[in-house]
Amino acid sequence: MAHRLKKEGNYSYFEDGEGTPIIVLHGLMGGLSNFSAVSEFFSKKGYRIIIPELPIYSMSLLKTNVKSFAKYLHDFIEHKGLKEVILLGNSLGGHIGLYHTKLYPENVKALVITGSSGLYENAMGGGYTKRSDYEVIKKKAQDVFYDPEVATKDIVDEVYETVNDRNKLVKTLAIAKSAIRHNMAKDLPDLNVPTCIIWGKNDSVTPPDVAEEFNTLLPDSELFWIDKCGHAAMMEHPKKFNEILYSWLQKREF
């Protein structure tokens, strides 16, 4: 995906397909390639997949927070001239999608969240006192998934590089604090947007009861489970994830 990124002004993004726009929002340590299977599937089903690179490590420290990223997303949508988008977010990306919907509900036709922060998460920013120990970082990366084999060497290397880069680590910790600060429990009942919640039954970062709470608080949501699945369902069970989402989109006529 990296070699196919488009660059326009302050924006760098991947785009494929034509039709209803689905904007995909990656997580804190999640690359755009985590959504390869989503992009491949939906770009052939009448959807325009757009995956912006969020400025997680390039924003000033003062603006390294959920609200600023939600505003950045709004500016990007305006830059692209899009209307009534579907937002699909994993982890921090889900939180940004939810917060964006709170600020700009007129922009959003539907929401899809998977392993989203916004209510509670075992903060990814914590516990890096032994960040120079590769095996410790490898174990943390593996713990994100039900099947540790999904944490390839490339994924582990990227996490290791991130937490050992002082600037990136400071930003990671700032985002983790911001995610806790921007708790959305009081906002969710007002988000009257059709929402598809897809969750791993074995998610240890945002445990299953978080999904249940999202489903209870959001006024127009449906919750779907994927068994033997951790925090990144679209990576660990891409076929199942795509089937659930496509079926939901068809049912809702999106």
C-alpha cells in the first residue's frame, strides 16, 4: 500500500474503488496495510475506500489528542469534497470516528467500530519501562491478537521502533492520556448514526464488555462477535470481518 499513497498538501492517503465512500481510520500503532483485506474486498463491491495517514506523530504535542485528529479528519473530508461518508475505525481510529461524529454529525452516514477506544482500554501507551528489550515488545505486540502468529516480525519491528523513538513515545503516551480524557459515555446516546460494532471475543485491549457498553449506549447499533479473535478483527479474521460488514451495509442499504 505504501507505494500507492497519494500526497496532496498536508494529506497522505490510499484510495481505491468507486462508489459510496468508506473512510478507514487506523489505530495508534496500526499501519494502513492492516486494512489491505478490507480495501481489496470493498473496492470491488461498489465502495470507494479511502485510508488517510493520520498525523499521530507529526502533530504538535499540544494538538496530539483525539479532538484534534477528529478536526483533521473533518478538514480531510472537506478537502476531498465528500458528503455522507461511512467511517470505519479500529482502536484509536474508532475513537476518532466517534468523536468526529459528535462534532460533525451531518458528515456521517454510518459508523463501523472494531476494538474502539472511547470508553475503556488497557492503554497501549503504558508499560514500556523495558522498551529496549525486543522480546518484551514482541510479547506486547502478540498480546494484541488471539493468535500470536499474526504479530509478524514486521509488525513487532514497527512497534519496537515506535516505542524506542523518544518523540513517538511521548506522542503515544499523550494520545493514551487523551483517549482516557475524551471518554464518550455521556456523548454516545446522542450519536444517532447507524453503527456496526464488530468485536473480537478475546480482545484484551478493549475487552468484550466494552463492546456491550457501546451497544447499550449507542441508540442505533448492532453488535457482531468474532470468536478466537483479539483487538484487530480485520487483520485476524479478514474474511469473516468483511462478510459481517458487507451483510450489514447491504441490510441498511448503504
